[in-house]
Amino acid sequence: MKHTYRRLSIAYRRFQISSSPQLNLVWGFFLYSLVGWLLLSLPIFHKTDISVLDNLFTATSAVSTTGLVTAGMSEYNLAGQIIVAGLIQLGGIGYMTLTTYFLLFTTRRMTSWHQKIIGAEFTMPSSIKIGDFIKSAIVFTLIMETLGSICFYIAFTQSGMAGGQAVWYSIFHSISAFCTAGFGLFGDSFESYQDDVFMNTIIAVLAIAGSLGFIVITDVWYRLTGRSKRISFTTKIVVYGFALLLSLGTLLIYLTEPLIQETNSPVMTSFFQSMTAMTTVGFNTIPTASLTLPMLLFVTFLMYIGASPSGTAGGMKITTLTAILAIIKSRLTGNKKITFFKRRIPFERLYVATSTFILYTSLIFLFTFLLSFSEEASFDRLLFEVASALGTVGLSAGLTSELSTIGKLLFVLIMFIGRVGVLTFGFALLERKTDGLEEVYSEGDIAV
């Protein structure tokens, strides 16, 4: 037994060394999903019978922080829900973040292998040290989720929920909201709290904090503590772009969606719907399936864009959109230099942006096309659900609960690709290294 374990350890070490960081990353999230699937498949964690495929769907959705489910959380007992929360936490903070933090905490050093994996998973500027990034990510996560749990507890108890139940519901939803996972313990998400300002605010603050990204948080911390003289270009792009899209989304939904006008708080409801798509948190306060076709398409666009790189949100990312817009502007104006806000964007970053845009869009088309064979649903519902799965959002137009066996397997693959990233997944399949193109960028550069 001892010799077998030693051989497996040696083989695993050889695999780590010989494989690209991208392949290691894919296998890491695959193992998370596999372990979660095996655990959730044990009957001791169920209240009712749940199929093996539904458990796989739930585990993958949790690790990818998507929130789409074919078996509700009410079908798992408390222990099963704790496993789901643990998978969400691991998926939200990243494959190597937690283990690297413990390594730094105990030995104050990390291996080059850990550095390569972190570099492949998170795009970060050269001005930020990986060790500082890891520490800030873990500390910020703990602070926000603790404060979120306290606020949720106050909100739930004020609404009449019993103390013991309120404690668990607060912890679970705080983790889910900050990791932008969209998993909820209510059957109707947060529709019953549609007019609750405090509850809406808690979710929005946690989701925005998580989706803006650990790079933004570390960058701001550097500025506040005097370790940096200015905020990086990427942080400015993320914050400005996010604020602009969120504001435009809120305004458009408020003005054009009839369902919004039937609510008691149309402005807050419009903001929440725009926020939940942009941050990819996936909670909803109105029935998503009841939205009109124009709004379904617009929410699809918001899910398609997503938020910040190196955060808990999914989507193509605001920085990728920025780079694409800069290319279009350059072509229309005849300028050979591609700039944004008077900053030149290096061609290496543009290669990453255009590759991400093409692959991301192609995958949405491909999976919508494939699902049109296996599912009996309208095109808009198929497109919406695929965009939600690939963007790890979790909003549903009602299709997920009706998926066939083939449809469920396709969605498992979509959610997994969305979590590891389309470029990372592509590099892993081809066993190619990125040569550092998306690992490090300079302070005046833009991350994509």
C-alpha cells in the first residue's frame, strides 16, 4: 500500500512538472467537481432520491459558481447543502488560491509550480506580487462573507425566520452571493424579498465586491497604504465600464420592461436585474422567464459581457469588450495604434482579447446549435440559457428544469468551460502554454 501511494505521488508530481499550467488548472477544477459529485451522490446527503446525473450537474454548477440546478437545494439535507457551499467557496476563490495561502501562512514561500498555476488562473499586473494577491484575496473574502452573514442574519430574523435556520441561511447565501454563484435555499430565489431594500442591498454589495475582482481590491489597497502612487489602468477600465453598463442596464430595463412597472419598487428591481446579470450572481427578484423578448436578449448581452477578470464573476469580461471596442475605433479612424483613453494597448493583449471574443462567441453559437437538436425550446430560451451557463450566471428562463439527459451533459460541459475560461480550456486541450501573454501585464497595460 505504501509503495503504491509513493508511485502515485511520483506520477502526480511528474504530471505537474510536464503539463502546462492551463492543463493543471483544468484537471484541478475537474477533480473538485469529481469529488463533489461523488460526495453528493451518497444517499446520506439527500432528503429525496436524486439521480447520479443531477448530482453531477449540481457539483459542476457549484464549482463553476453558476447556480443552474436540475435538483433543488431543498432536496439535499443540511450536510449536503454544506458540501455544496464548500464547492462554491472553492470554485469562487480559485483552484490554487486556498492551498497557496496555507503554504504561505506555514512556510512563507511558494513553489514555482504554484506561481505558474496562479498566473494562469488570474491575470495580474507586474506591480502586484502573487503573495500579496493571495493574502488579499483570502482576507477580503473572509471579511466580506462574515459581514454578509451578519447582515443576512439581521434581515432574515427581521422577516420572521427562526434563529437556527437564519444562521445557516445567512452563511450559505453570503458565500453564494460573494462568489456570485446564484445558489439559493428558497424555491423562488429572492422574489419574496423583491421590496426589501436591506436584502437587495446586501446581495448587491456582496456580488459587486466579488465580481470587481481581487486584482481591483489589491490595487486599491496598494493605493490606500501608499505602496502605489496611482490606480492601474485596468482597475479604472473595470470600475468605469462596470458602472456605465450597470447604469445603462438599469435605465433600459426600467424604461422598456412592462413587468418592472407592475412591481412596487421598479427602480430597485431594475437595478437588481441589471446587477445580477452583470455580476453573474444569478439571483432574481422577478421571474426571469416572464421577461419580454427584448429584455431577455438584453440580459443575455449583460451576461455575455460579465464583469472583471480575476474576480468571482464569469462572462467574457469588461476588459475584453474594451479591447474589442478599441480595435473597432482604430479601424474606423484609420489609426494604426490601438488606444483606449489615450493608452496604447499592446498587440499581445489584443491577441488575447480577440481570441477570447471569437472563442466565447463561437461556443455560445455551438452549444445553442447542439441543444436545438436535443431540447424542445424556442431559440431565445436556448440562447439565454447557454449564455447563462457559459457566463456562470445562473439565471434561467425555465429551460434548465426541463433538460433532457443529453442537454444536462452538454450544460455540465458548458459550465465547466465557463469556469476555467475559454482560452485556458483551449490551451489545455492543445497542451499549449500561453507564453505569459495573459499571466502578467504592466501597470499602464490592460488585462483581458
